[in-house]
Amino acid sequence: MANKFMQMVLTPAVQQAEDKYFGKHQVVESAPETNALTDSEAFFIDSRDSFYMATVSETGWPYLQHRGGPPGFVKVLGPNLIGFADFKGNRQLISTGNLDASDRVALFMMDYPHRTRLKLLGHARVLDAREHPELVSQLAPDSLRSKVERLFLIQVISYDWNCPQYITPRFTLAEVEKYVGGLKARIAELEEGVVEEGVAGVQELQNGGGAEDGLEA
């Protein structure tokens, strides 16, 4: 656990809640200004094909949005910097508008098959893709660049890995195909063997191999 994360989320109200239910509260006395992403976080982020991002509006209401793309669509650009391309969508621009009022974001990145989740806190800024073609090339694959409208850059302050408790394993179609591919190949092999044995049996009967011995005419 990166201690800056807990220092940020352990507000007085949270500590009071811990006192009420547990009789004591956690304290993080010192922490760096930021926690840099390590190779473990970078690899995990680079492997995601989706995540959830929370923003807050100027009226104080939180908003949670799902973001998706091909695996690796979120790029680690530096020790504390990640970015992704924003593709054409429903044109509501709720997250984009919220970030004009407050640049604070919380991200949940999930690996359901391995029951792993990574939480990140940071400050986000939104760039017009038309004004930053070099970033579009860096953040979006060739096949999707025509659909990029905005670019999100997030300065990560800290992060936290959660325990796997209560995470239900879920699998994409590609992951299921990967796991059952060997089983399908084995089934096909067995079916082929059954067919071959059946053909051999029919041929034996046709050649008289199945006639009964020892019967009188």
C-alpha cells in the first residue's frame, strides 16, 4: 500500500467512523507528496481494457463513468503520469465538464479473472485532440485515431491495491476462448478417434470379419 493514498483518504470524518465501529482509527503521520508508479502498477495499467473513473460536479454530486478500449489503451507516460484517448461517445461530456470545476479523479482498475483491483487518485486535465496530434498518435491505435475527440492526462498522486475479497471472477469472450481452447482441441481429437474407430468397425463387418464362427449350415 502506498502511504500517501491512506493519508489522503483518512479524513477526520473517516477516522471518527473508524472510532465508532472499531474503537480506534488509523493514522498516517508522514508520507511523500506523491507515490510513483512501480513496474507492477505500470504492467497492470497497461494490461487493462477498461476502468471506472469518478469525478465530482460543481454541485457536489459524484459521477462514475466506465471507460473502455483495446488492452493497453491507458498509457503510462511517466512515474506519476498516465493518459488515454477519449473516443466518440454519447456526447454528454459529463466527466469533461466536471473536470472543469474540479480536476480531482478516482480510478478503479479491475482484473476480474485474477480478482485484483488497483485504485488511483490524481488530478486530470482534458486536451482537445485537434490541438495535439502528436499525443493522439501516442495514445490511440491507428484503427481508432479518427474517433479520438479528447485526450485525458492524469497526474497520479497515489494508489492502493485492494484485497480480492468479494470480487467475483468474470471473463471476457477472448479469455474464455483462451482457457477452453485446449479442451476444444482435446474434444476434437477424441471425436476424430471415435469416428476412425467407427469406420474401421464398419469396414471389418463388410469384409466378413464379423461373421459368427462354429455355426452349422
